[in-house]
Amino acid sequence: MHTRPSSSDADSAPIEAGNEGGLAPPHHPRLPSPARPLAALLALGIAIFGPLACSTSKVTGPAGQPAPPSRIAFNSDRTGSDDIYVMAANGDSLVRLTTDTAPDYWPTWSPDGTRLAYTSLRNGSCDIYAVGADGTDIQRLTDHPEWNLESAWSPDGLKIVFQSNRDGNPEIYVMNCDGTGQTRLTDTSAVDIFADWSPDCRRIVFCSNRDGDFEIYSMKADGSDQHRLTDNDSPDWVPKWSPDGTKILFAADRDGNRDVYLMDSDGTDQRRLTDHPGQESEPAWSPDGSRIAFVSDRDGDYHIYVAELGSDLTLTEVRQLTTGSASDRHPVWQPTRR
């Protein structure tokens, strides 16, 4: 089933709710015992350190040939410990990218689709790494004794936003895509997590419990102009900006269940997209904004689904991509290669 309690430090069962000011975020894997107080609120992140070229160019295929189809990256514990996988957007051609014995989580694509950043517990710490789309050239981006996790690559390819508790509590940070220039963007006594970029790289959306329960906030890319987009009695999570910049997907615990929601980028017109007894979260946009991927336990285990997003902003043609007894989480669509 989707909750598999274990005494192992690598256990990926969701953290229990009700700690330190609100419900725990959806699927934050268990951290080693020295970090238990923080573990109630955080997810983990791993980065690889080393020289990394920051490409901002579009990837082109051979002249006269169509662009290759996009893929979906995700993490799965199907081999016992979470690793990063990629598959075709229809669920075919599954490939395992990371094979370390330590858990790897939260993949995010570079905008040219040639690399992924992700969180890992290898080397005895929780840091952010990057790997080529073929699983080669692993590089570490952060190297800090505190937790660094949940990264998101900027659409221009120059920056990576992430969360870290290096200054005492979880805050949003940004760094260059080679790991240099690590800078703190938020500075509160609350928990700030789950950051994502607007497509023009001018703003960052994130979650915070600074006003009570977890809500979604927006700020400029330099950390200024922070303001709240949602205001509910139950938590709102994991915001994802649409490719055209007009909408934001998120997960919410409203209406007695966790489902996927949609709102305009200014916080207006909030609407529920999924309505199922299962727990549904971790939404991701397709490159053209016509489909979304999300995670659901509607069949008893956490798996990845895709659905069409119609012009009337309703979901149709929901299709399950992964199956089995494993937990498949955190899908992210590969940018279209042109």
C-alpha cells in the first residue's frame, strides 16, 4: 500500500501530519534521525558538486526530422530505494537513471531537456545533484551539512531555486546552475518550501506556513514583493506555473481530501481539477500546457497519471502510466526539444 512505515533511514513513507505549525507536505521521505525535528516539515534534496555548463540554447534534432517526443522523469522505490527514472509520456520506454544505494528524489529538467537536477542522500548529506538525461555525468551542486532539496531549474537555464534549512529553518534559496552564488531569498521564522519559476523567470511561487497553515505565495526572483495567493483553512501545496504563465497548478487538502487544483497566476479563479476518494497531488504541466501529470493512490499505491486539460479547464482522458506495488512520485515533464 502507499504507506510503508519502516525503521530505515531510506524509508520513503509520507511523514506524519500535525507537527510544527501544520500538516506535513505531501510525501517528504523520512530523514536520518539527527534531523527528525526538521523531518516533520521537509522533503530532502541532493545536488552534485562540480563544473556544470549552463546551457540556455534549444536542442535541435537532425535537419528535416521531427523533434523527439518528450519524456516524464520521476522517482520510484521499485528497486527498494528511490531512484530517478524517465519514461515516454505515454508510459513506455522506462529507463532508470540513478543507481546509488541512497535515495534520490524530486527530479527537475533543465530547460533544454539535456540534464536533470535532483535531491539525494548519497555521501552522507542531503544535497542537490545534476545528471545527464542519459544517466551519465553526475555532478554535485550543493555541499552543505544541512538539508538542501526540492530544486527547480529556471526556464532560462541560468538558475536553480531550492529549499534549505542551513540558516536554522526551511527557506527558499537560489543558485547558479553550476552551484555557485547560493543566495537566500526568504527570511522568516516559518517554513518556506516547494518553489517554482514563472516562465519569464521574473517571479517564484512557493509554499509557506508563515500565516498559519501552508498557503501559496509569490515573490520576485530576487525575493522581494512577497505576497499570498491562497487563503484557506487547509494546506495548499506544490505550486507549478503553467508554460504560458497564466495559471498555477497546486495540490490542496480542501473538501476533506487531497486533490489537484488550478488558479490564475494572481490567485483568482481557484477550481478543483480532480475529485476522487484517493489522495492526488504533485501536479506537473506538459510543455504545451494541454496535459497534466499527477500522482494518485486511487489504485492502492502511489502511481503517475496523465490527463487532458480542456479549454473549459476540466480534466478528461485520465490515464494511468505506472503500475505495480512501488511508489512512483514527483513527475516532471521534459521540455519540448526544438
